[in-house]
Amino acid sequence: MYPGVCVAFAFETPAAVPAGDNRHGRHTVTVADGVLDRDAVAAPAATVEPAGRA
């Protein structure tokens, strides 16, 4: 298995973009070396500003 990042904005529902319009999206990825427990994963995630509020 490849541990990659797949940002599928239209994974379950098609994302139709009308001609002349734009589709904008944002994602954040944290890369860690080693095995993390839930608290260690939650710590950097808590510092990310939700989209549209930055």
C-alpha cells in the first residue's frame, strides 16, 4: 500500500464547475516520521485554521 495523500474533492459527489467559473479548494497535510498515538496526531491538527477563516 502506498501511504500517499489523495485529495478527492469530488469523491462521492461530482463537483460541477460551470464554464467561466473557478473551483477553489484547500487541504493541509502533516508529515510525521514514526507511529503516533491519537493525542500526538491531534496536537498539530488543532493548530490549523479552518478554511475560509484564515
